[in-house]
Amino acid sequence: MSIQLIDHNDDLKKLKDEGYNISIINQYIVVKGIPYVNRNKKIVFGTIFCPFTLSGEKAVLQHDHTVRFAGEHPCDKFGKEDNSYVNSQQNFPLTQDIVGSFYFSSKPQSGSYPDFYAKIKRYVDLLSAPAKSIDPSVTAQKFDYVSYHEDSVFKYPDTNSARAGLTHISDKLKNQKIAIVGLGGTGSYVLDFVSKTPVKLISLFDGDIMYNHNAFRIPGVMSEEDLSQRPSKVSYLKNKYEKLRNGIIAHEVFLDGSNVDLLEGHDFVFLALDKAEAKNAIIDYLMTSRIPFVDLGMGLTVVGNSIRGTIRKTLITPDNSSSINKIAIGYAADNDVYAQNIQISELNALNATLGILAWKKMIGFYLSEETIYNSTFIVDEEVISNAT
């Protein structure tokens, strides 16, 4: 009945179509998730509701221009109470969960609102204006307000997921503990992508320091001053991405057989090493420990006056190691595959993207009818060959 009534009234349907959280409860029009500012200068979300009368399946607007509000006293962006439209404080329970605490009155110059759309929109705008002045991304439309202030690893709310309504999908990644082994060109892009997900922990492993060439193949810009201080890769990147989130641990070590147990307890590992031989002990440990991982690699050479080659992503899970032979391992491979360690940022980014897609598909973030365990992108042909 609620959906039918909304769809049979143009003004209510317009509110629904524009993404407002509108419903009919106990003969009241209810709109939830409206951002406003409280006394603590914090953005919170409230509910407005008002009664209506029926004429068949049409809602007939009453002459009353007021609404009830379930929430705290609305304030300006400085936390000062706004009484310009707050008529009085009144307790009015609509349901057990929706209890009106304030009575709003904002009478238009014409004396009455032409329809419910105009009426609701007016009160939404009044409430939202201070909130939008603090965070322009907040809105009462198509916004996951329930998760906006939820405890998370981020230093500020993830309005990107909230606006797109993807929070429940992103939550699939929430408790993951991720390790990135190798923070060169490809590994730094892996970090950039993973850092924007709600994973619980990101462990960084690399014993090298930042040089000029690193600055030309990592995301963003590294200053000359930062380079002159010769920071380790992991400490520099940890400091950079801690501006966005918590849960980053930097290990200034190269992993080998003596310390590979530092990977214990991780849920997924990205291998972005530039030395094939070092992977032996790591891969043996991951497979024995049944920790899924993706190995990322590039093989590029100069041919004439151009560059050609391939980019590879290999996924190994506890239940499928069929593509393990695709990973170059050992001293001979180091002399062959990495003889020319050519790295170009756009290819590093693409290599990292393939790895991120493999991980997110495995978790169920992206729909995947079958698992692709090995992918090879041929640069000159722009063709991806996949093996399931």
C-alpha cells in the first residue's frame, strides 16, 4: 500500500525518484536520512514526518505547513541552535523507533505549499544547508546515512561508497588483513587501491629506500625534499596514506626464509617483487599456510625505438594452484626475466589493477561466474589472455 500510494501521487513519486528515503507509516509521510548539524558541530541524520488525508489513492495536502522532526535540535555549522523554523520542542511518538522531538514551522509566503514535494523539499533544504557547508558530499538523496559515522579505519567518512549505495558491498572487504610484498611501481599502486577499501590491516614489506626513479612510477607526487631525506619505501608510503586511514604497518625488511612467518594471519597477499628468486620461500609458506595470493609481474623489452612485452597476474588459492608454473622463480629467472627491469607507471598501474580485480572477485565484491587464475596482457596487441 505504501509503495502504491507513493507511485500514484506525482509529488510523492518525485521525491522517491529523486532518491529521498520516503515511506508511508501510520498515515504519515516519513522521510529519513536528512543531514543536519547538532550542538557538537557534528553532522548527524534525522527524520521528518507529517500527516496526510486520502481521496481514493491520491494524497490530499492539508493546509498545515508544519512537520515533526525526530532528532536533536538543529544548529548552524558552528553548533549554535537554529530557531528560525523550530516552533517548539514536543514529544510525539510515531512508532517505537521514530519519535518526534521538535515541531517545525516554516510558512511560505503564499500561506501554503502547493504539494508535498515542495513542503518536504523546503524542510530538507533548511536542515541540510549547515551540514553541506561542512561536508558538501552529504545529502538526503541516495546516501547511505546509516554507515556515514560508523567506526571505520578511515580518518573521514567514505562518502564515495555512501553516495553510490555500495557500503554493504564494500563491507565484504572490511575485516581483511592484506599484505603487500614489494612497494616499487606495481606494489605502490596496489597500496593506493587497497588503501581506499575498508580492510582492517595493510602490511607493507620492502627493505629498499626511495630513489629518484621511484618517484616517477608511484601514484601522486614525491617532493625533492622528501627524496633528499632518503626514506624507506614503506615508511614514506605509510606516512603518505595514513592521512587517509589507520591500520597500515610498515616492515622495513626484505622477506625471505628467515622472516617469512611475518605473513602469518594475513587473509590475502599481493606479491610485487622485482626479484624472482626471493619468491621461493614466500610462495612455499603461503601455499603451506593456505593463504591466497596474487603474483604480479612485467616482462618488457626495447625493440627498435619502442617498448613491447607483457603484463601478468597469477592468482593462487588454497583450492587451486594450477597456474603456479606461470610464476618465474629462481636465480635463472632473475637473470632472464628481470635482466631489463623496465617499469612504466601506466603499466605498473594496470598490473596492479589486474591484481586488485582478482582479489575483489575472490571476495565477491565483483560478480564473477568463473575464477580467472592467470591473465596476460600483451602490450603491443592490447589483448588479455585469460586462463580459468
